[in-house]
Amino acid sequence: MEGIGLVLEGGGMRGLYTAGVLDFFMEKNLYFPYVIGVSMGACNACSYISRQKGRNKKININYVNDSRYLSCRNLIFKKGLFGVDFIFDEIPNKLEIFDKKSFYNANEKFIITTTDCDKGEPVYFDKNQCLDEEIFNVIRASSSLPFMASIVKFRGMNLLDGGISDPIPIKKSIKDGNNKNVIILTRNKDYVKKPFRMKFLANKIYYNYKGLVNAMVDRHKKYNNTLSYIEQLEREGKVFVIRPKEQLKVRRIEKDKNKLTELYNQGYKEASQCYDKLEKWIVG
């Protein structure tokens, strides 16, 4: 499968859809040589590359009502809605052990998308450039939503959510040499991102990061333009898109375990439904 990339959108708890798709892929032993992820997409990719089926489901459903994972208390006392120390330290190292050995020994090239707050531009990290605990710092940066998480300082850069500057990094995958791409989206087909309405607040909070503010203001244009580009590539047969067919009921920040389980099951089911078509597209 040389020259085929796997592109994973973020979307917070909507990423349970992606988790279901990837678990089905793992059942079928379907691994792409190149994987690029943003935010929750990058989190999901880690367990996919380490061959840990079901791990993403366990983490994001079993712990969602644990205050250490997600709570207003975290926002007050730890300056972030999500408990980053719990998510990126205690869970992978103690509770739902992340198989680092399998992850780093895997042949897949894995790219993690972040946003440089000073420039407002995407910064991409290869898994092989991030040793041991560094990988969690980069994944944390990719998943740190503005207003809801602190800026992550890494290698002299100030980083936040990769979805701000490159929400669906299909162009990066193509630039890296992938002529065909499987794209997993976490929005319905009719979704159009609306303009950013919090510029005043963003300027107040991120007054030292004009590049970041500009990227947030322009994000809806970049997102919608990327969707149009993906539709063009889809017509040309260059991408295979998997996205929720049923209307989404899950919000970015969702704590209803039943809804999250349904979304995971939806991803698994819809991946199985399109699998024969995907196989033909891969070899075509």
C-alpha cells in the first residue's frame, strides 16, 4: 500500500466515531504506511499504531465522568477543562498502559499536527522525532483547545490544538508523497463551519499571540475550503472518505456514555459497511 495515507480529523469526543473505524481496521489487519492526525485524531492514531484495539474506547468512555479526566474543577484549579496530567501521564503509564515498544517498532510513519501560537501556522512532528515521554507532550499540544487548555511549551515553541491551523491535514499528506488517502471525518456531510465569533475574547486572552488569533479567525475558511478540496479529490478517485452517515448527537464536549458508545458503534458499523468498497479502491 505504498503511497496511501490515512488522515484523521479531530473533533473532541466526536472522535469516538474514528475510534470505532480504527478498531474495525485493526480487526481486518488494515494498516496504512502513513498516518497523520489532529487533536483527538492523533490520540486515536496512537492506539491504532500500537495495535491496541479497544483502548481508545475504554479511555474515552470509561473515564469521561471521572473528574480527573473532564470537569470544571480542572478548569478552575488546573487551567484546563481536561486533566492533562491524568490523560497524558496516569492513564497511559498506569491505568490503560500504552504499548510504547509496539508503537515505536511499528513501521507506520506517524505525523502529529500542532499549531505554533506565535506564527499561527501548523507544525508537524514525526513520531520518530519524539522519544519516550516526548510523544505525550506533542499529543497533548495537538489536543489542547484554545480557551480550554494551557499553551504547551515544547522545544522553544508555544503550541496548541493542530485543528486551529490545519484541521484536516490532507495537503500535508499529499506533500509527503501520498497520491491516495483515506480520510476519516467526524462531521456529517452537510456540515459547514461558521465564522469565529470570539475574536474580542481571543485578543484579550492571547494578546501576545496575534498569529494564533488570526488563525482562529480564519479557521472556518480553511476548514470549509479543505472540505471543498476533499470533495474534488473524491470525485477524482484520489481519496476515500469515511464520515458519519447518521446525524451526529455527540458534541465536542460530551459526557453521556450511552451517546459515546453509540457513536463508537456507529463508526465500527459504517467502516464494516464500506469495507468491500474500500478494499477495491485500495487496489484500484
